[in-house]
Amino acid sequence: MSRIVVIGAGMVGAAVAHALTTRGAEVIVLDRGEPGHGTSRTTFAMDITARKTPRAYFDLSLQAAHRHTELSEQLTGPERPSWLHHAPSIEIGVNEHDRTVMTERRDRLAAWGYPGEFMETSDLGELATGLDLSRAAGTTAVVYPNAAWYDPATFITRVFESIRAELHPRTEVTALHQRGEHGWTVHTRTHTWEADTIVNCAGPDAARIAALAGTDLALQQVPGIIGYTGPLPQPHSHAVLTLWDINLRPTPDHGLCLHSYPVDATLQGPATNGNTPPETLKTDLAKRAAEIVPALRHKATTELDMRIGVRPVPADGLPLAGEHHDSPGIYTLATHSAIHLAPILAEHAADEILSQTPVPALEPYRPGRPTAPAMDESLNEMTRTYQTTNTTPTETPA
């Protein structure tokens, strides 16, 4: 039986632990904090298939959506709510650039077999219940019916309820030592573990873990702000909305999750998951949300739960997935959009690790590949917003 140490108990680490244990591996999961309390709880968490390029990355993302559905059917039931919430995704732009990008994206996706529909904003009906879209009056929206949003905390809970794995929270890895040609010793402040393979699922901490093993990752730490409203009056829109300067999606307690790249772009200084953002940025995010959601216009900023989240973003926007040639036995999974991609990356990684046979779907994403210009549309959109705001978020040291 293979003995594998998974570093990180967020969405990716939980998915990897599930994929490995269901294939018969002995799995130990270590996390420097509590499971799911890092980037996994400070992220917008939506099915972002519509914004993935190039084609191979789109296909991988589409497979991830299918895998979420399969796992939800396996791990949930009538009395065990799922993390997966199918909901249409609505895009609305109010300037020429946004409308051009939306149209080109919709046409490309139609050619790839992914349905999207043009609609006048005035015809959105119940999809826009409870929203004020007057700023977008007379414009066209694009609706993608096969989208979804996720509740990462529920996913992580369901996984660890369903598998037999050693889980060690509040256990920070301090050193990694190779044992001969195969195998590693994992050191923490109080324990050591022997492993045939180490799977690095540490998110924004993944570059530090790689460095402990004597290897490098082309991985940036990009901070952003996520807000949560708490319950709002019903009825309310159940769609995921990506608008001109803010994104909105439902939450399990009938509220909204808020995110804005223009707000993120003005976040300065070092950032840590869960930190409270500056008051000026909290006010900015709340103001943008209240423009769209009338129910928020009488809520004080202090009533909104706002947190900083640190995203692990590979240099070219594509996932890092695979063993390091210069550190055999160290296998990395690190990516932007990890909430969505976690289940399919975990499946492929488990197959590779246990069979020692490369999975073709992961070949474009190997660590150590030459750095290239960003190919992922979602990363390009984020970068363009930062440039338009004339500010680049400060990179947090690894």
C-alpha cells in the first residue's frame, strides 16, 4: 500500500485525499491551520468553465464540472446538503470593450458546444429578481445556463466524513528530507512522517513547500477581498452575476457573496488569508454591491463579513500539476480557480501517483515548464482590470 502525505486540507487537498483513499492508498493530511480555513473560504467559488482558454483548459474545466456532479451524487443525500449549486451565470457589460469580449466569448463557446444565450437585460425576469440593473438599461446580457457555484466548506466536510485518512490540523510542515532514491520524511514541530509521495496542495503556501524540497514553483500570491452579506429578504436572484465592476453569487444562508477586481486592484501591502481589509476598501465593495442590490442600501458596512483571500496564481494562469523532475516524489497541484478544478485534478493526480503512468490530460500543466504569457482568459481579464486601475496588487512573499 502506498503511503502518501498530502500537505493542505483545503478544497484541493480534500479532493486529493478522497481520490487517493478510494484507490486504496494510506493518506495523511497535514494543514497549518484548520481544514478549509485558508483560500478555500475566501474565494468567489464558481464554475468558471466559460472563461477558460485555451481549448484543452476549457475541456479540463468542463470535466471538472461533471466530476463535481458525480461526487455530489456519491457524497450527499436528502439530509446531507451538497456543496454544488447549479445556477445560471449572467454576464453584463456597460462599455464597448466588455460587450465585445462577451460576444466573442459566447461565439467561441457556442463553437465548442457550450451553450450561451443573448438576452436583453429588461428580459431577464426572475433571473434578476431583487436586483437593480438600471445602469445596464438597454444593454445585452449573456446567460450561460449550465453554470454553478460552490460551498467549499461543505465539500471539505463531506469528503473527510466519507474517507479513512489521518487528518492533522494546526500542523505546519517545517522541513522535508529525501530518503534515498525514493521516499520522503516530513517534519513538523512535533512529529515526523515517512511517505512514498508528498502531494503539495498548500495553495498560496505551495511555493514554500516546494522550496523545502529543493525545487521552485512559478507561483504568485495575489490577494483579493471577498464579502458576505448574511441572509437577505426573499425572493432574491439565484443566479451568478459577473457585472461591470462587481461579481455576485448566492450563499447557503440566502445571502450574497461579493467580489470586485477593481477593488482588489487597490489592495496594498502584505496579505494573509482571513485578514480584515482596510475600511476604505470595505466601504468601496459595499457601495458597488448596494448599487445592484437594493436590500443592501440600508445595511451598515459593519454588517458585512469581509475577508482577504490570497489566491495562488501560476505565472501563465494554467494549473501546476505533476511531479518535479528535480525532486522525485514531490507532486504539486496548485492553480487559480482551484475550487472548480479540484475534483478533476485530484482524479488525474491520483491515477498518476498510484500507477506511475502519465495522464495525457495533465501534460500541458507540468511544474517546471517554461514561463509563457498568460493563456487563461480569466487571468487575462483580472490582469487587465488591475492595469486599468493603474495599480498592481502587492505580491506577498512566499
